[in-house]
Amino acid sequence: MLAERYQRQMLLPEIGRDGQEKLSRARVAVVGLGGLGCPAAQYLAAAGIGTLTLIDGDRVQASNLPRQILFGAEDCGKNKAAAAGKQLARLNDAIDIRVVERYLTPDNARRLLEKHDMVIDGSDNFPTRYLINDVCVGLDMPFVFAALDRFQWQVMVCNVDGGATYRCLFPNMPDPDTAPSCSETGMLGVVSGMAGLALAHRVLHYVLHLPFAAGRLMITDMLTLQTTEMTVAPQEKQRRVARQNFERLPAVSYDFQCDRQLEWRPQQLEERLAHIQVIDIRESAEPPLPWPALWLPVSELSPADIPGDKECVLVCRYGTGSRRMARWLRENGLSRVYSLHGGVHALENFYIKTES
């Protein structure tokens, strides 16, 4: 059965039986089962990667379905890693699929990523991306990341034999206000799908010892159908920073600096919950917040919608859109509007720590 399943790829002289055995022994962690991680995991499972670890604390929403075609309407509300694991087991029941229904954090990153051969960064936020970089450098483990911007995607294999890392490309974490997410700018499903396939392609080539362009950033624009490449030089200073952060885990904070004049942290919000108005500005109010909230999608929000008799805290997925909106509302005369720092992502991590 196994020989029949993989016979087409085993016919390739670059793969053969020996290559298929390499794939069956490989252990790959996929961080983020979204528009990037879903197609990557799907093709790696189909190719026979022996162990796939799926890591994500997010839940499936209807707005995910055009890009994350591993899921169906019946999966809405379910944890992404669990839903993906179930579908991948149907696709290939001969591989080991491990599901982690948690976000990757400084507290669990080393434990979850060690003992893998390669990591796929399918995340959609900078704190997770820099955390993956630092842990992989500390573990001397290669990883591959992809990023999306409307019709453009980019991909790069990092940290191979002391080579370039994500920090060598971007030494400092960008201000989240300058990098809106696809929920704000829009995204065509086939674009994220192609980026996800590029992730899977790099992993397969790495495992099979085929060319995989380590340290070279490939940028593809699907509007112009043009592709450019640039070589990223390794920087020992940035590798040192990553190793130092790894050694200090979990004490290192990967949050962008909180603007205390504009933002509240989850603990502040919980302490003052009885006296404020929480406003959920996500386009889809899923998963629901753990306390009553006024739902005002950001695409429809105006200053006239904001209650003027109490302090209001805006909540979005990662805290970037809510911070921009809070700043805009203040510029329009509403001085008692705040943003939840880190958004729903930070809130879920806060409750996980509180419960443990």
C-alpha cells in the first residue's frame, strides 16, 4: 500500500526508495495552521513526512475558509490544529500527526520545537516570528518562513549551517502599526496557497538533500507575475542576539512595547471590567470574548458609535488594528478610548497562564 501510495514521486531518480525513507523519518513542526500552514501541512502529509506537529491556539472562522481549504464549514469554531490534524489523518493515516492546541509562547516554544528536523513558520504576527527565529537558532535547527502582502508573497529558508536568519533580514521587530494584517488589507486565497506550497517545497528539498536556496529571499508578485531573489548575508551579531534570547527564555518578552497612554494589558482590563465598555472590532466576533462586549466591526465603526459615558477598550485579534483605531478615535475627540495590547491572542495566553 505504501509503495503504491508514493510510487509517482518514488519514480523520480532524485527521490526513489531511499528518498522516501528520508521523508518517513523526518519530523516537521508547523506553527500556525492558517493560509500558509494549511497548504504546507497538507502537501507534506501527502508526501509522507513521518511526523507532523501542528501548533495553533486559534479557532476556525468562516472568513478563513477561502484561504484555508483544509477546513470546511463544519469546522468553524473548532481549534485549527485539531481540525487540521483530523483532516490530515484522513489524507494519510500512515504518518504520525501530533496536535498542540496552544499558541507558541516563550513558555512552551523550546519544549514544542526541539526534537524536530525543521520548523515551518506559518504565523501571521511578528512576536511569534521572532520567537521562532530565536528558538531555532538556539536549537541549531533550520526553519522556513513565508509572508503575505495582498498579491505578493515571499519565502526564505533560514538558519542552515550557521547561515542567515530572520533577524539578519529584519534585525528589529517592526511597529505593528506599520504592518496591517490580511484581515485589514485583504488576501486572495490562491496567493496564500502558493506561498504555502513554497514552504512545503523547501521542506521536502531540505529533507531530500535537493537544492533549497538557503539564505535567499524569494519575492513573487502575482499581479505582475514577476519573481525576484535576494541573497541575505548572515550577521553574527544577530545570531548572537537570538542565542542570548534563547538562553533567557521564558523571561524574554516578544511583545511590541505597550503604549501605556493608549493601551491596556489583559490584567488591567479584567480588574476594571465592571466599569468599562469592551468593544469587539473584529469583522467576525469569533471566538467570542469571555465577557460581554459591544460588537462593532472595524469596517463599519465611526466615532458616533462609541459610548461617551465610560472608558471604552477596543479589542481585535492581535491588538494592531485596535491600536490604530483607538488612536484615530482620539484624534476625533474621544479621549477615553483604549486598545487591548496584544488583542485576543494576548488575552488567551493570559488566561492559560492564570489557569496553570
